[in-house]
Amino acid sequence: MNKQKYNILFYLLFISSYLVAETITESRKNAITRAIENVGPTVASINVVQDVVVPFGRDPWFNYFFPEIFYQKRKARSSGSGVVISPDGYVITNSHVVEKASEVFVSLKGGEEYPAEIIGIDHISDIALLKLEGRDFSYASLANSDNLIIGEWVIALGNPLGLFEINNQPTATIGIISAVDMNFGEMKGGQVYKNMIQTDAAINMGNSGGPLVNSQGKVIGINTFIYTGSSYSEGSIGIGFAIPINRAKRIVEELKNTGRVDRSYKTGLTVQPLTPRISLYMELDITEGLIVVEVEQRSTADRSGIMNGDIITRVNGVNVKTTSQFRSIIEESDLRQGDRINIKLYRNGRYINKKLILGRGER
């Protein structure tokens, strides 16, 4: 065999082995790997600097009686996750990741770091919006989180335990949607978590604020907190929760436009608890609820057909006996002007259902 034929044969063998290797590699790819590949460049490692006051010495007695001498300010660092949602550099994260920050820096896949401006923070929904200086950023597609399927595959991406800094790329964990519409009401910290997505994809410290992604590579939620099965805040036992992206989008739009979320509202109603004495005086068949004593003219309550003397018994499917319960239902559902509530009321011996749109309140 002459040298030319040998070279051609070697070349063909090389090309064949290369094509076989490529075919094998392609055969290992699936919807999950493609989703991670697509969303990975949009995942942000969020590095936060905070000013904290710490004891100067270790003697608690002196620290207590002479705080101006024995306490000093120091810089503390923490990290979380986020996701870029637009080519001009807007980033969604959790408010608890950045709300006490004096400085925020964002790293993207590959290690490039950007200073971030905090556009707005909403503590109640636990959503914050950041802005990076620049343009043409890779950004994630956002899904419709009203159309989730229990059991469908999902991927949690982020910066758990600071691992992003080791290889300059996000960590991915996979699981399924375990449940939807998980309502926790108002938490001890003041956050209101409603309609949360539950997943068994592993979520750990540092994942907060990162995206929960479906198998199409679209963001369905913002990873927020976990249950650990103990009093410790670290560790994952496969019960994590994410804020639905539809809710996050609504908050982000308000933060982008005004830097804050306006939760003022007006019902146009004046109510008081129905007592057994009032019920007896009015010869009613019920003894619990809220009696409407005034309906503001031309208010949304007036337009909905609610009248003086009506007895409100349920709001959004929940029995109400006090005015504080009425307010709590609205606040814990994170409702505000323009939102609709369902009211069941008692009038002239029968029950009637009404829909009330919350009006514009005073700031």
C-alpha cells in the first residue's frame, strides 16, 4: 500500500471514529440537557456585601454596657442566585437575598462580574429586581405558570453553597413538580407565600432567587425556600418551594415602573361584626358574619350591588366573623386594587354571591 492510500485510509478511519463519537454524544442529549444548556448562561450568582455591627471584644459584660466602644461595623458577605430576564440586564432574585445589601455584584456563566443596581425590593412577595449595566445579555424565556402539570420534570439552577465560584457556572438539580397552589399565608418574617410550586429537585442554601425551569427550558418559578425536617435552615430533604413566575412577573413590572409595589386598596364598605343581640333585634336566621352598615356611593362595592344591611358570611370561600379576618384574607392573598374578591352574603332570608373589585386606596 503506497503512502497516499495509507493517508487516505487513516483519514477515513479518523473521520469515522469522530462521527461515531459525535453520534454517541448526541444520543446522550435529551430535553433536560438541552434545557440546562439553554438556560445556564442566564443564571446569575449574586454576591452581596452587607454592613453589620459586631462585638469588638468577647466580654459580653463590657459589650453590653459600652456598646459605642466595643461594637464596630464590618463587611459581611453572602451569596444567592438570580436569573436574567431581558437583554438589557434586568435580573430577578429573592428580596431576602439583597434587601440588606450595601453592594451587590452579579457573576454570569464564564465568570464575568457586573455591579448591580437594586431597582426595587418587595419584602411581602420576596421578589427583588436588579439591573446590570450593559446590553445584549443572554436572557431566559418565561413560561406560563398557570399551566403546570404535577409530575412534569423541572430543573433548579443556581449557586448553592457558593459552588458557582469554583467553576463559574450554575449547579443544576432535577426533580418533578410535586404540588402546586401551596398557600402558606403570612410568614413570621412578613413574607406572604401563595400559590407556591413544590418540587423535589434539591434546593440548598444559595439557591434562593434562582430559576426553576421546565423541560422546555422556560422559567416557571423562582426558588425561594425549603423544608428541612428540623430547626436547621440548611440541608435538603426534597421539599422545596418556588414562587410562580406569573406572580413574579407582576411584581417585577411594578418594581420596574415605580420601584415599589402599591398595596393600598379600598372596598367602599363599612362593616361591623354581627352579634347574637343584633341578630335577634334584626330577626335574622344567622348569628355570625359582618353586617354592612354603609356602602360608599359610586364605589366598587356600590357598583357590585352590595347594600346596607347585607350580612357578609364568606370572602373567597373563607368564613368571616371579624373585620380583621376580612382584611387578613385580602392581605394574605396579596390582593390589591384591581383584584377581585368573591363575597357570599345573606339578604332577606337567602344567600347571594357577589364579586367585588378592590378600588384605588390612599397611599
